[in-house]
Amino acid sequence: MKNGEKQYVEGAEMISELEDMIRKAEAGEIDCVAFRVYNADGTFKDVAAGGTEEQREALLAKIREQH
């Protein structure tokens, strides 16, 4: 996948992608992540982890401007 390319997955593939992200984070291959979790009840939560406070704030701002 190219840098910045969007990837769409569902079902078991979604679980596999999340597990892969966890493995990469544990191996130190991921510095910072941010994502939006949509719950079945219609609510959502924005999450940022790793990196610096400035990186997390910037990533959360980017997610929020895209939605």
C-alpha cells in the first residue's frame, strides 16, 4: 500500500488488520496512530496513541476535519 492510500476492510479482515497493527506497535514499527471507532449504537470515539502530544493533537484534528 502506498503512503496515505485508503484501505477498506470488513469482517475477519478487519480483525486481521487490527491484530497486524498491534503486532507492529509492539515491534516498535508504529510511532503514532489515530482513528475513529464507530459503535453499533451510533456513537463514536476518536483515539490517538503514541508519538508526542503535538503529534496526537495534530492527528486528531485531521480526523475531525475529515468528518
